[in-house]
Amino acid sequence: MSWYKTGTIAATNGSKIITGSGTQFTNPLNGVSAGRILLFPAAGTVQIYEIESVQSDTQLTLVSAFTGTTGTGKAYAIPTSLAVSIEQFAHEFASTLAYYQQQLSGWQQILTGTGNVTLTTPDGQAVTVRSQQD
């Protein structure tokens, strides 16, 4: 089983919005997406929430409001591959393919377009490259 637990998160009791710090929720190589489970370890228990949507590298929305203690710097875990299934494989394959298509489009722009082109590395860093036509 793969887990995504990079960085920490902030959660507010009664809110569905989760804010990350040092997270990369939208990087398709991490496997975080709507329908996944978000786990919060708590004093002797684990709180379980479903992810409704992912807005950015540092924000996601839960299906139901957070009922734990409000705070920042919280540890969390998101299982990104619960079991090997055709559905899971298709989801991860589509995410990976979309990432590589984005990279290929960027490189095509670098080689044939004009101006600066920004690519995103697998670890989420933005790299700007001047096109070859300039």
C-alpha cells in the first residue's frame, strides 16, 4: 500500500476545507484525488474522512466537515493505492499520462514556440525555460 503524507495540514472544527503546508496535493504522481480517504491520527484513534475535491497543492475539501480539534501542523495520511484493481490502475494511469502529456506539450512549446515556458518537475517545482525560437 502506498501512502501520501508529505508536509502537514491545518483543519478547523466544522469546516470542510483542509489547508496543507509543504504538500503537493495536485501533483498527479502523488495519487491524491477526490474519493480518496484522509486519515488523522488522534489520541488512540484515527479519524477518517473522504476527500471531495482537490483545489490546489495546498487545499482540498472533505465530503463532511472536520469534527476534530482545530489546529495546524497536523499529521495525516492518504492511502493512494488500497488494492490492485482495474479501476485503480486506470485512474493512476490516466493521471500519469496527463502529467506526461503536459510535459510533452511544454517541450514542444520550448522547441517550436516563442517566449518563456514553465514546466513542473515531478516534485512540484516550477522551472521556466526560454524557447529555442527566441
